[in-house]
Amino acid sequence: MRDSSRSAPEAALIDPDVHVESFRQAREARRLELVEDYVELIADLIGDGGEARQVDIAARLGVAQPTVAKMLKRLAEDGLVLQRPYRGVFLTQAGQSLAEQSRERHRIVEQFLRALGVSAETARRDAEGIEHHVSAETLDAFRRFSERAS
């Protein structure tokens, strides 16, 4: 006999292999999110003031300097940044490329949200999270939609 106190699921569970891939993709996006945020911010700081200092990165991200130091070490190990004593942080070619890709994804997502009627400020904030979690296919659909809407 069926327990009437439990509601039936709205849809059947998807195939386990598909489920695994969905969760794997989400975990990978979360892992890359911080890396992309850091390299994009470093590129912005260098573009604005000619340098990216640990103290400025910490202030902009709202985190402690030891947190930034740990992440910068990881980024250096991954070949994305170079740290020079008393001179700040610089992007490698790979870091610059990643920053440009991240910035372009952000621009597309923000433009898409604006085309939907979202305010500029909300679209900017929301794009900051969404940009890391959309597939190339979805991003391309956002781009096409935005181009048709404008």
C-alpha cells in the first residue's frame, strides 16, 4: 500500500550516467569559478592601474590576504600567474587567455539577461555567477538570442 503522506516525485529519475555527468559538470564549474574570478580580476587591476597587488585583490574579493596568497600560489603552480617580489602579480599568456574567455562569457550572459529585461545592476551581479556554469551550447544560445533582441 502506498504511503499517502509522501508526495510522488514530479518526474522520474534520469539515467544514472546522465545524472553523474550533470553533477561532474557542476563540480568542475565550481572548481574553476574561483580560478576564473582571480585571473579576470588580476587582468582588470593590471589594465586599470598597471599592477595587481595581493592587498588589492583581497580588498576587491572581500577576503583575507592569506586566502589570496594561497590562491596565488595555486595559480602560479597552474601556470596562470607569475609573482615577482615587491612587484605584484602578472598573468602568463595562459592566464591572460583564461581571463579574456571569462570576461567574454560574462559579457554574453550579462547581455542576455539585459535582453530579457533584467536591470543593468542585477544583470551584472547575476552574470558573475552564471558565467561559470553555462555550457558552450547554452552560451551560444544566449548570444544568438541577445543578437536577435537588439
